[in-house]
Amino acid sequence: MVFYESYLLFSKVANPGEISSVVSHIAKLANTYHGVILRTQDLGIRYTSHRVNKARVGVFWYGRYFYVALAANPKIVPNLHKLYNSNSSILRHTTMRMLYRTNLMTSPYSHLYDP
């Protein structure tokens, strides 16, 4: 089982119901590939460094970032990308293989703040 983390940028018009349905689809995919969702975290509304153009949806300068950590078979990655690309409320996404399991114990962006 391989650990993955996905960062998703949802549009500003996406309601919490749409976001929860995407997370439930990710959970179903993970379950299909003998995996499990380890952690989900809402990172809040943030501005992007550049304008995001989404065809037939609009132009966005900010959106809601979401973090999903999961453990599953590596065959899940193409299906995750298919899910992310087919959803119109997801503006941008990235999925990375987690190199260290300690990433789950620290919160994302914790390195940006002084203790």
C-alpha cells in the first residue's frame, strides 16, 4: 500500500455538498483499490498567485484549498486524475506520493509559521 496526498483547489462557488461528494467519491475509489482515506483537511479560502481560467466555468483569483491523504494501490492514481478532471468545481489538483509517513503527523503549511 502506497501513501498519496492530493491538494485540490475548488472554485469559489462550490458548496460544501459538492466538496463532500468529491471526498466520498475519493473514498469509494480508495476502497475499490484496497485503500483508505487517512486524513482530509480544509485549508480554507486562499488567493492564487495567478489567474485560473477554467473553460466554460469562469476566471478565478481565489478558491478553497482541500488536502486529502490516502493509502491505496498505485493503480488508483489515473482514476483519481479522471475524477478530478471530470469535476467542474475542481479548478486545479496535484497528487503526490508521500515520501515520509511523518507528513500525516504535521499539518500542511506548518513550516510557514514561526512557533
